[in-house]
Amino acid sequence: MKIMRRDNESTVSDFILLGLPIQPEDQDMYSALFLTMYLTTVLGNLLIILLIRLDSHLHTPMYFFLIHLAFTDISFSSVTAPKMLVNMLTHSQSISYAACISQMYFFLSLANVDSFLLTSMAYDRYVAICHPLHYTTIMNQSLCVLLVVMSWALSFANSLVHTLLLAHLSHFRDNIIPHYFCDLSALLKLSSSDTTINELVILLLGTLAITLPFICILVSYGCIGATILRTPLVKGIYKALSTCGSNLSVVCLYYGAIIGLYLVPSSNKTNDKDAIVAVMYNVVTPMLNPFIYSLRNHDMKGAMRNILISRVCPQGCGLVW
């Protein structure tokens, strides 16, 4: 294991990922656990995509955004989980400089896409509940496509700025990353160059990509709550409201982990908390999303039932649902 510890500035060709704070004797058990979680993430989100594509009743703006969220969750976990599993199983902690920078770029990009998509879904629910008569006019196909395209474009442009700025920091004091993936903040701490500009850009773009979308989500659900309190729940609004529980659950999981990581001060000076909280929104949340949107969503459960009946048992097979 090549570890660099030098007082003078030096370039690096690879980094060492220390991984999660797991005892060596527990590595196999946690490897099996994370492998199960990753496979559940991939298969569960693929099931959501398949159900929405096959059931014409789900071809609505809400589920259009959900397809992209499911695809993003698969990609988001795939950026870090396979490498983490390989390192745990092979006991090899090395990652090349190019692979590290690439991993950081896609991690930041997909995390931002998640944020923008959750905001689009919150806006969709706001229009459906607060302006139900104008829903089809406002949430037309052009707007939905525009929101998704802008989510991906802004996210990748945001991450490209961070990546280019980091690429200029070619000198590092150390090559040991106390994390299970190449985290931007961890890499900046290793640099022996001046990172003031990087930190200012993180603050600015982080506000635009994470804080502002979160505020928009809060405002959307605040308006939804106000509408519910002052108007009776007609059938259309009640159906739209039934999907808000799933959206709020995902928002709480995603932003709760981010707030816990970046806003809640840590009582110790180790990096264990950062790695554990990162697992929450990078591995656990994408795994739970399919359960949240299938078990708490009547439309998804209905789609699954209809597809099972029509595809597996065309004649009903005597099943009672």
C-alpha cells in the first residue's frame, strides 16, 4: 500500500481510501450487507422504471420525474458502492488520481440532480393541489422536459466547476482520504495549495444547488398545507395529496442526512461521522426510495397488481386482489 507522507509539496498518482470505520473481523459481514443493499437499490429502482413505462395510467408529470429520480438513484449509488465493495472484499484501498476525480465529479453531479428532481416533484404536487384546474395547462410536457433537462445540465455544469478548480490543485500534502469515496471536502483538506477560491465556490454553488431547492420544497409544501387547511378535500385534491407523503419521506431522508453532515457540529474530530452520514444519503436513501414509492403509493401498487394480472396471469389465475 503506497502511502505518501511528506512535508514538502508533491504530486500524487493515486489515493488511499480508508473506507468506513469497520473492524477487520467484521468486513465480510458488512460486505454482504452493503452488497444486498446495493442490489436492492438497483433492482428496486429498475422495478419503478419498468412499472411506470408499462402502465399508461402512470404516464403523468409526477411519474415522469419519478423515472428520472429512480435512474439517478441507481447511478448515484453505482458511483461509490461498487468501488467500496471491491475495496472491502479485496482489502485494496488504492484508487487512481483520474478515477478519484471522476468519482467525485459524478458523485456531485448526481447528488445535485437528486436535489433538483425532488424540487420539481414538489412543484408538481403544489400545482396539482393548489391549482388543480390549471394543472394540465401548467405541467405540460414541454415544462416537464425542460425541468428535467435543466436539472441534469445545471448539476453537471456545477460539478464541472468544482472539478476544474480541484484539478488546478496538483500538489497534496498527503494521499490518504479518510472516507470510502473521493469526497471533495476531504480532497481539499489534503491540498497544500490555497483553497480559498474552492471554498467560496462551494458556498456559492452549494447554495444554488442544495439550499435554494430545499427552500423551494419547503415553500411548496407550506402552500400545500395552507390549501388543505382552508379548502375541503375534493376527490382530485385528495388523490394528489396521497403522493405527498412519499415525496416528503424522501425529502426528509435526503436533506436530513445532508443537514446532519454539514450543519450539525460534530463533537469529535474524527471523520467517522462524515462517512456514516454519507452512507445514509448515498446508499440507504436510494435503497429505501422504491419501498417508499411502492408501499405508500396507491397508484404504484395498482400498477404492480395490474401488470402481474395481465402479464403473469392473463386470465386472472383465480387470484383475488
